[in-house]
Amino acid sequence: MKVIICGAGQVGWQIARHLSGESNDVTVVDNNPDLVRRATDTLDVQGISGFASYPDVLDRAGARDADMIIAATYSDEVNMVTCQVAHSVFDIPRKIARLRSRSYLTAIYSDLYRRDHLPIDVVISPEREVAAAAQRRLAAPATFDSVTFLDGKVQLLGLTIDENCPVVNTPLRQLTDLFSTLRAVVVGVRRDGTLFAPEAGDQLFVGDACYVIAHADDIRRTMEVFGKTVRKQERVVIIGGGNVGLMVARELESRADRVRVKVIERNRKVAEHAAEALERTIVLHGDGLNTELLAEANIERADAVLCVTDDDKVNMLAAVRAKAEGCPYAIALINDPTLVPLIDSLGIDAYINPRATTVSSILRHIRHGRVRAVYSIGDAEAEVIEAEVLSTSPIAGQRIRDTDFPEGVLVGAILQNGKVIKPTGSTLIEEGDTIVLFAMSKDVQEVERLLQVSIDFF
């Protein structure tokens, strides 16, 4: 597959890293020569310096025979024009654009723009993705990560193993014997900074961070098995009333269980806009690091604090301050990946990486075969993939024990005849099944081959 990636920032670089590592022909375009040089020096990609929306620049990037273009520059307008030029001048089949502006998104999602007027096949909104990630974190406060698959029928849970975990030092194969009716599979373990797909004889140790795929109806029981308490979120304080904070507050307002939300925003104009847009949420104007303002927001009685300002350091400090004032659960929005290692030492419970959520959304639309969802784990170390099994797939009609899955791949759940089943070695994978599997990055290309034979971009 020949792909042009416009924008060599963190998102563009990560996408280029994924695709180039899978033997795709990738060209990166950016008007910043330093970013282009970084991409070509660290990745197996070609680089073009120039404005992505210029036809001559796209021509030099190989647009005449490209299969896909991903417009992920910092400018919505450049991304939209790039897709238009890619369509009108070069007839590139697949066009993906990252858009931030709420005005553009409202128009696009309400079908005011038809595809023949604005030829973008897939629109990715970082703020929508971040807001959805924040909702998932708040819904599962005992986890450090949480993502749903199979239309909400199963969930990926990130759980830290601590001293009170009942199954610590227990081989994974014994978990099936001890909890035979529990529909949950441990698919990934991070130990001493290294992520791997565990084998049946592996044990879980204190300090491990494990990824578990669990049936939606068994989530509470799964949490209990791993020593986690499920707490209901009734009071939430959001620090940062911009687009992300506003989206989350609106969603919490619409929930049937009537979550009480308070928003703290430093910018008066932004705070006034949030107050007008929200109905039941209290909006406070001031600094989220101010202890008096946190006290006014009753932070000590809050079940969770969500820090989503546009400053990583403010988010981290606000999360630490809120916990010091008595809030039991803190989530911070962090753009800079170099700050992530500080999370544990600061006592922050969970974080949201906007670039990772955006990359996961884009990957869903560029994987081969009938891939329905992709979630990128860590620093592009692994992926959780939801995909339909095609009739041409080598695994169709095979039992899991007889398939040629690489060692770094584990099946976590299967949707078969409308029912989610827990996979075992004897489970037969059939055409039309939808599977959710964990794959180390080095094995993703082989997984794609096993999921389908003929490449289908559409």
C-alpha cells in the first residue's frame, strides 16, 4: 500500500511508524524541514518538504499512484484542502482528515457537506476521541485504561496488580479452573517496563500492569477477582472548560444516573461560554491549582477529578493537588509522552494521551480486511484489533489451537452467532465471526494476513 501522510508531528510520525514498520510505501509531507528530517532519519519513509495542499508538492510525494492520503497537519483548512486536491487532481481512493474545529465538525456530522462537495472519506476529531477516552476512564475508575469492543459487549481493562490481588502469583491456566464461568482473558502484561503476551504458565506479580478482555456482564466480577473495588461516580470535578471539558460535562449531564459535575476554568470568556452551554453543571471561574477554589468545588467530596486544560504540567499538578485535598481518583490529559513516566511517582491514577487516541482512530480505517476497531497500547507496542473473519481468511474453519497465530497474539473474545464467547484452544473460528485479539506490533502484519487474503481498502 502506498500512503502519503501530511503532517510530521506526533500523530503523523506515529502513523508513519506503524505503516512503515509493516512494509508499506510511506511518504511524509510537512512544511517544517526539521520534522521531515526527523521522520526520514528515524523511520523507513520518504520525506517531502512543502505545503501539503499544494498540487506540485503532492505530485512530488507520489500522489498519482497513491492508495491513501492522511491529512494530519495542525490546520483544519490545510487538511480539508489537501483532501480536495487529492480527490480532484489525483483521484486518490482513500482520504482521511483530522479536524479540530467544532464548527467544521458540526457541519460535517450533520451532513451539510456531502462527499461530492467535500471529498473526505473519514473525519477524525481529536477532541471527540479524547472526550470519549475521558468518559471511559471515569466509567471504570479502578482501571488505568478502558476501551469497549463489539458494540460494548466486551471491554479491555487495564489493571494494576497490587498486594491485595487474590490471584497474585497464580499461573494464568489456573484462573480458568478457579473461575470457570468468568468470561475474561488476560491478553497482555507489562512487567518492569516491558509489554508481552503471556503464556498459560505465566504468573501475575505485584506491580504488573495487565490488560484483560472481559465480557460486559462480567466486568464487576472480573474487577473483584483482581482485587479492585467498583465505585460509582456521583460527583466529578473537571478542571478545564474548553472543548474537551465541555464535551465530557455535557455527556455526564445527559446520563440517567445524574452525575453532579463542577467545572473550573481559568479563562473568563471560556468559563462564560461553558456556563451558557451547560444546564445543570456549576462552572467556577479561577485557577484549578488554587486550594481555596478547589475547596469551593468540594474537591474532598468528589469521586473523581478530570484535568483537561491545554497545559500538560498544569494538568499533572492539578491532579496531584486535588488528590492532596482528598479526591480519591485523578485523571490527567498529557500530550507530551516524555511526561508519562512521572505518572506513577506523582500518584496520578490514570492519564489520557490525545495522540494515542487519534492514532488508534486512524488505524481503524487503514487496516486491511474487515477491521472494525483498533486500539494502540503504550508507545505503539501492541494493538487490540476487532475484525470480522472473512471466508478467505486462513483461520476460518480452524480451531484456535490449530491456527498459526504468532506467539505475541492472543484471542480475547469472539462474537459468534450474536453471542460473545470466551475463547479456548478448542474454539472453532468460523466465517462471519468477529474476533477481538491482542497483537504485539511486530505481529500485526501477520495478523492482517491471517484475517484476510485479498486486500480491500473499501
